Amino acid sequence: MDAEFFRAWLAEVASVVESQRDHLTQLDAAIGDADHGINLARGFSAVIVALEQVSTPSPGTVLTLAGTTLISKVGGASGPLYGMAFRQAGKALGNAVQADLAALAAALEAALAGVQKLGAAREGEKTMVDALAPAVAALDKAVADGVPAGAALSALADAAAAGAKATISMQALKGRASYLGPRSVGHEDPGAASTALILGALRDVAAREHIP
Ligand code: ADP
Ligand code: MG
């Protein structure tokens, strides 16, 4: 997977986030302040503009630029957290012009570590970590088992989607939703939902670009 592939992923993320903007905002209306879809749509459209303006010759530079842009353009909790995730992933990929599946898995591990370092959320606290952590574990397992990229990225996306749905029954212990206490139960966490969309976009782009 080259820089072009990672740019295609971010273009797909921007498109999916835009089409799901109202849905994400409605999820945040239930347990937050109704801005998550707006925040991410603004952020990823700014990422697309930045990628048109700045040369990104390697996968690492693509993800680092995305992270830096999200930090500068998105307020709220999710901007710094997603910004950290993409920057750490970019840093993990280094300057290599190609990233194989194992490198991508390591990059997503670094993204998760960055989110947890910044936000201090553990699994089960109803945040984006509940989608990202099982997704990273599923991809790590697929890599260890020698699963081809297409199937491995499907496992990644499926685990993220299942992790997001599993937040419905959780009580929020981090972020704005935690102010609701037990009343946060019964709603899907918006950040977990957006993480599932972002990783679903990765699977879809890999399928479209015929990554084996
Ligand atoms: P804000 O809560 O500031 O309005 P957003 O609505 O854009 O920001 O994002 C909310 C999402 O951020 C939550 O649904 C949750 O997934 C995520 N989030 C909030 N705090 C944390 C945290 N400490 N660690 C991980 N994710 C968090
Ligand atoms: Mg919000």
C-alpha cells in the first residue's frame, strides 16, 4: 500500500463522514452536545484540502498531515484524539514508500496507544477505544495467522463495527457522555461509531484497489 492508497482512504473517509454527518451528530445529541458529525465533516474536508496543497510522498507523511490537520481544525475531544491517532500511525510508518499489512497493523497499534495516552480511556468505558481496540486486536491476529490483506481488513472493520454496537449497553466513564452517568446506557457512542466508519472505509478502499 503506497501513499496514493492512503490518500484514497482519507478521501473515502471524508466522503463517508460527510454522508453520515447527521447520523453521527444525532448519536452525539443523545449523550453529548450534538457536534460530532459536524466536527468530523469539517476536519476530514480540511484533510482533503491539505492533501491537495502539501506533497505527501509516503504513507507516513499522508497520515501525519491528516493528524496535524485534524488537531488544528477540529475542536472538542475527538479532534485531538483522532489527530493523535493519525499522527502516531504516520510516525510508526516512518518514511517507507510502501506499507505492508504488518506495518499497517503496527501503525494502528500506535494509533490506539496514542488515543489511550491522551484520553486515558480503557475498553468498556464507552469511547472510540471500544471500536479501535478490538479492531487492532483482530488485525494483529489476522497478520499473525497469515490472512490475506482483503480478509484481514474485513476482520478489522467487522471488529470495529461490533465494538461500536457493543457501546450501546455501556455506561460512559470518559468524555462528555460520562456526565449523564447511567442515562448514557442505551445509546451508541458517537466516537466508536465514527471509528467503525473510518476503518470500514479502509476495508472498502482496499477491496476497490484490489489489495490482495
Ligand atoms: P466533544 O465530546 O468534545 O463534543 P466530539 O463530540 O467530537 O467531542 O467527540 C465525542 C467522542 O469522543 C465520544 O463519543 C468518544 O468516543 C470520544 N472521547 C471522548 N473522550 C474520550 C477519551 N477520554 N478517550 C477516548 N475517546 C474519547
Ligand atoms: Mg460532541
